[in-house]
Amino acid sequence: MTEHMAAQDEVRRALAAIDRDARARILATLARRFGDLDLAEDMTQEALAQALVTWPQTGVPESPEA
């Protein structure tokens, strides 16, 4: 397995470890902040997608939920 593939696997594990409650808290916080649930859902999905691109290069943060 290449180093890049190993990094991608680590990122996928980190994202999978963000449990349903944490995702709900993130979504609720964004919905409260912006007053739009659809926008909050889109922002949450975009953040997760961006993590798949960025974290293999920069490393998984200590607190992925943050």
C-alpha cells in the first residue's frame, strides 16, 4: 500500500469515527448560525468532502469534529 493510500484510509477512518450525534451537533450549530437547514446540510457535506481532499496531505487534525 502506498503512503497516499494509507493516508486516505486514515482519513476515511477518522471521518467514520465522527458519530451520528457529533454530525447532528455540527448540523444543528450551522443551521442555528445561518438559519437555513438546507444550507447547513450542504455545508456539512462540503466540509466532509474537503476533508477527504485536504487531510491526506496535511494529516488528520487532533479533533476531526472541530
